Amino acid sequence: MAEPVVLRYHRSLYATASVTRAAERFAAFGPAVVEAEADVLVTFADVPDRLRERLPDEFANHALFQTIVDARAEGAK
């Protein structure tokens, strides 16, 4: 079995709740979101070899988009 893919996102750009919501959409890869001091860590346990290089960029884009959507929704309240 391949090593898990661990991604680190700084909370100044990525909201933990938004990263968690983004991870739900990537459930096929077995993501787990863990909070660290200044970072949000996401571990993907089941990533096929053919997607290992693309997953970090794809997930980062999705998580950042979700953060923006959530921030706009909070501002509209």
C-alpha cells in the first residue's frame, strides 16, 4: 500500500470548516482532517498512484474555493 498523501493548509487562507467540507467531496480517497496549531492537515489514505501528483493541487483549489464561498455566505448574514 502506498504512503498516505498529507497536505498542510495555513488557517490564514483556509478555514478549517471549509477544508472539512471540501474533504467530504473527496471521500473516495479516505480523507481525514486534523487541526494543528496554525495549520489544517488533511491526510488521504487511499490515493491511486495515477492521481497522487494531481490530488494536492485539485484539493487545494477546491478547499480554497469552499473557503471563499463560506466567507461570502458569512458576510451576507
